[in-house]
Amino acid sequence: MNSYDEAVSSVLPAISNNPEDELIEIDSREFIIKQILKHDEIAQLMDISRSSVKRYLISGRAHLEKTLRQ
């Protein structure tokens, strides 16, 4: 597992014993994996590195989760 996978795993909740939660979790991970293909395009448009794009997305998601839990 690379550092990006570890970061994503730390942001996403662990799969629970509830089958509905498990399906949502799998869908979320598949969505994230599909979005990785677009990181290069975002980086090019914003003239930043791909790693910066991933870092911003991860921190944004963490901030959004924190905001939504309040």
C-alpha cells in the first residue's frame, strides 16, 4: 500500500458489519479510484503537481467530513 492509499484509508471509515454500509464504502472507494485518472488533468490545468492535487483533495474531504459531523 502506498502513502496515497494509506491517506485515503485514514479518511474513509472502515467497512462495518452492515451490508448497506459495506456497499456504500465499496462505491466510495470505486469512485475515488475512478477519479485518480483525472488528477493529471487537474494538475495540468492548475499548473501544480499531481501530488499537490491529491493532497488538496484529501485535506478537503477531511475538512468536509469534520464540517458535516458538527
